[in-house]
Amino acid sequence: MAGDWRAQPGRSAARPPEPEHGRLPAEVTGFVGRQRELAELADLLAAARLVTVTGPGGVGKSRLALRAAARAGGVFPDGAWLVDVAPVQDPLLLGHAVLEALRLTDGTARPPLDVLTERLAGRRMLVVLDGCEHLVESCAELADALLRALPGLRLLATSRTALRACGEHLLTLAPLPVDPPPAGPAAAGALPDAVRLFADRARAVLPSFEVTEANAEAVGLLCRRLDGIPLAVELAAGRLRALSVEQITARLDDRFRLLTGGSRTAPPRHQTLRTTIGWSHELCTVQERLLWARLSVFVGSFDLEAAEYVCAGEGLEPEDVLDLLDELVAKSVVLREDSAFGVRFRLLDTLREYGGHWLRAAGQEQRLLRRHRDWYLGVATWGEVEWFGPRQAETAERTELAHTNLRAALEFCLGEPGEEQLALLLAGTLWFYWVGCGHLGEGRHWLDRALALDREPTEARAKALWVTGYMATLQGDLAAARPALEECRRQALDTGDDRALAYAVHRQGCAALIGDDPDRAAELFEEALWHYRTIGELNSNVVMAMLELGLAYLFQGDLDSGELWFGQARELCEEHGEQWAYAYVLYATAYSHWLDGAVQPARALARECVRLNHLFHDLLGIVLGIDLLALLETEPGGPGEPGNLREARVLQGAAHRIWRTVGTPFLGSRNFFGTHQECAERARAGLSERDYEECYRAGTLLDLDAAVSRALGGGGSADGPEAGPGPCSVPPAPAPSPVRNS
């Protein structure tokens, strides 16, 4: 039996004095945040006799438990008491430590449990067992025995892992929030709890320190880099004696050397960050430490299947990963997260960095990084296949969940000699994510770097070239798009790569369309579609070629041919469950309906276009749809009903804000710009100069979600209620945040 605190029975003695009325240490530093957790802990203590606060090292378990015990102490006639378990190394001394903490003396040879049950009989009290993780089995046995013998006793434990004792209730403590609280009147000017803690501890070092507009961003970044772990935040604040906030952040790559020098009176495990995390490491088995080290190659969240593939081998069987991962979660080393696709896991950056030190020391880092790269190359490849089908939205979400790990895989390929072709392949394969989910700028960043490293005329390079040309075109950067696409076309002809040739010609058609040469665009689209049919290609790109050919005809004034191609594209989308290209088909069809005078059908289609594109976070599709809806607002709603010119200008302002994160407004194209220009001219003709400017400015204050809601009729449109007292008022919303700029 682990830690048998039951000694052999001995001779009893006369009953000593009753215990004192509670003893908890006074707080010597301010208590920041945790109001929700305190309320939850109070509810648990009211309902359960054994509550354990778990969480990673340095997260503030002891502070929370002591604050909760101090609040609850008045409920217990015999008070609240602290038993510091951390210094006790010998399980046989655990019972004696409890006796000492409760000020119970006994000179007999009786077992400590017998003394405790006798002396505490009839008492109603709360005992805090702080720091149980290294004696978890002994603490569980003691807790179970005491609770069975003493009905008036309640126990509040803190531990990096659950005691797993009968009747135990858990409260898992997360790091402090590092993002601002939800906006609203009550939260105006409120700081994240982690930032408040940093400021409070910083004033102990620099009494004049305040979080100001000038340093708020730097302090927030520092707290995010520290994961909001209170101990890490406090240690960082202590470094303000010699460093600025920015200097501390810059040195966090070696945070274990930087974050030292805690209070000399703090427990040893809390005086440096390395000691705190090392304490958790010592509590792990050899296999758990091995998995911890290997998990450090993941950046952000990951799922079980990824962990099993990447971490198995050389001493770790795939079938063992689940149980080991479960133990690391129980020990608060790995965090468990729920997602739409099941349970995911994550290492806090601080614990990830600690594991990485061990991985490098074992000489396994390169092997694990390659396995990590292989897994996420598979994620990208499967995502490209799944993109054309009914699981498209799910594919977008799954790829979003893998985003940080995909970045890490790309960074590895670009920094490791001999991996350049795989960098081209991975970055090119992710075209669906860069283009379809609002990451044009980031996609070009990776592809530009990869293309500059290796000029060998491979299939991977050809794909990277047409994807780069495609994204540059969508950003209105034809000066970069045209040479990339021409190089891809020449390479495809030289190497006999029919697939690359089809894509190069297709995207040259896009460049011609946006370059206001619809005649040439139509020729290139026709040629590309011929190539696609010849090689048997059918996917979202092929559908896009059809609707783009229809737009080329539309810009030439041939509405019938345009509608014919839109119809074919729409049929394919409906047949295969494709939604992303379908949204663009809806935009093109709405544009055609407007030209034909069918305003109401055009408005319905454009709104559906915006709604679908918002699901994918495709900023280009969203902004094209909103600008078209702005123009449609200028159209009469019915006989004798004027257009809503004010709402049209609000939507134009909202679109302007989104365009700034996409690229050149309207891709630099006169044809695409025509709708915006006509809308502005109609509004200027019907509004005062003041309303014309104010409504536009109100639109620029809308963030992405608010802009989409407005466009869908959520406020102020001709089909919805006015959103406030003024003609161009904006619905109450969070403080404006920039549209995600990739």
C-alpha cells in the first residue's frame, strides 16, 4: 500500500485540548480575477465533501483554494485549516504533517489516523490539503479514511492530478485570460486578468508602472506568450527591475533562464519557472516523459490520431499513446479541449518548450519533426481531395484547426536543407485553404519563400507557380501573377505536364478577366476547359473556370451565354454538394439578374453568396457580395418605393474595410469596379454631402461579422429595421477589430 500512514496501534492517552478555531495564512499580495472560479468552487464545497483543484504548475491552484477556504471558513464552526503537503516527501509522515498543521499534539505510539479521528470527532471544519501531486495515492487514502470517519469534515485539495478518491469532485483551473473580456458597457476599458496581474506585480517593482495605451499591446503580447500562467506572469513582472516589457518578451525563447528570482519565501517549486515545470516532470513516468517530449513538436491543438502517428516508434507503441496521453491530461501537463470533431489536446507553450528541451537532448527532434511534417502533408492532401464535395465546410474547419501545425510543418521544410520540394508541395496543396478560407496573403508568403529556394522544374514547382499566380490575381497583383503563370505554362509544355498546363491557362484567363480583357479571357477559359475535359479533371477549379467564362461573356454584354455557363456550374455544384464555388456562382448569377432588371432575385442570391462565403471566411467572396448588395439597395423596393441610399453607403463603407485586407479594391478591374461606382454615383445624387460621408464612415466601423449581419438584413437595410436613432447608425457592437488579415 502506497504511503501507509497507519502505524501500529499503541497505548491511548488522556484527551488533550481541542483544536484551535482555524488557521489560514494571510494574503500578502493582491488577488486578481478568478471570480467565476471562486463561485464555482464555493458551489462545489457546498455540495461535495472532497473537492480537488487541478491544473498545471504555477496556474494559481493554491491561491484560489486559500481564498475560497477563507470565504467558506465562516460556515464551519471549527474553521478552515491549511495542510501544506508539498514539503512532505515520505508518505509515512503524511499523517504526522496533518496533525502538526492542525496543532494536534500526541505523544503516544498510536497511528496518526486514530489520533485524527478521535480528536476531530464532532468537529465541523474545512481542511485544505495543498500540493498533493507527489503523494497522490497516500493523500487519496487519507482523505477517504478521514471522510468516512468524520461526517463534519470537508476537504479541499490542490494537485496537478486528481486524487481519484471516492466522492471526489474536480475543478480544473485554466491559466488567466489573456484576451480582453467581451465588449459592452460594463467591460469598457477592462483589462484581461493576466494583464491586470502583471500590472499589480509590476507596481511592486516599479511603483509608477501603469498599463497605458502606449504599452498595452506589448504587455498583452507578453502575457499571451506566457500563456497567462500566473507564476510566469509574476516572475516576468519581477524582471522589470532590469528590462523593459519589450525586452522581456524578446528573451522568452529562453524563458526558463529568464523567469527566475521569485520570492525567497515562496515554496522552492515556485521560485523559478524551470523548477515549477520540472516538479511536474519528476511526477511523470519514463514513458510519460517520453511522450511529453515528443508532443512538443505540435504547435497548438492536435487530435489523438495525430499524436499516435507522430509520437509512436522507438520505445513507444502506438497502442500505448492513448493511455499515456490520458495520464498527461490527468497530471495537468496536457490540456483537453472539445471541438466539433471530438476531443483535442494542447500543450501550453511553456510546457511545450520544456518538453522540447528534452526532445533535443535525446537527439530525436529531427525525426519527430519529419513525422510531424508527414502527418500534416497528409492533412493537406486529404483536405484538397475532400474540398470538392459535401464535406467541404467540414474540411475548412478541420484545416483551420490544423493551421498552426501546418505553419510549423512549412517552416520546418523551408528551414531544412533537402526539404524544399516538400515545401512547394505542401504550400501548393493548401491552395483551397489559402484561397477559400481567407488566407491569400499568408499563402503567398509561404509560396514566395518556397519558390525562391528551389527552381527545379518539378510538378511541385509547377503547382506552386499556378497557385501563386492565382492568389496574386485575386489580390489584384497582376504584375506578379502574369510572370508566375507564364513560367508555369512554359514549364508544363517543356515537361509534358498536362495538368499544370490546364491550370496555368485557366489562371491566365483569370488574369485577363481582371485585367479587363474579357475577349482574351474567354479564349483562355475555353482552352482550359478543353484541357480539363481531356485529362478528366473535375473539381472546384473546373467549376470556377465555367462561371469565370460566364463572367467573361457577361462583361462582353452576352447575358445569355453567361447565364448558360452559370447554369452548368450551378448544376455541378448541386450534384457534388460543392458550396464554395457555388457561392461565386450565386454572385455571378445575381450580377446577371441585376443587369436584366430582376432586382429581388438578385438580392436573394447575393445575400446567399455572402452567407456561404462567411461560413468559409472567404473575404473576397464576402466583399464582392456586399458591394453588389450595396448597389441593389439603391434600386426601388417596389412601385413608389425609393431605394435605401443611406444603407447602400453603409454597406459600401463596410466593404471598403474588408477590401483593405484582401488586396487591390475590385482587383483593379474596371468591370468589377462598375457596380461600386454606379452605387456611389446614385447615392451622391440622392443624399446630402453630410449623409453621403457619414453613412460611409459608419460602415467602416463595422467589423466583419457585423458587416455580414448588416448585409443579410440584420440592421438598417430596406428589408430590416433601422438599427438606431440616426439614419446611418450602427448597431451596438464590440469595439471595432480589424478584419483578419492573412
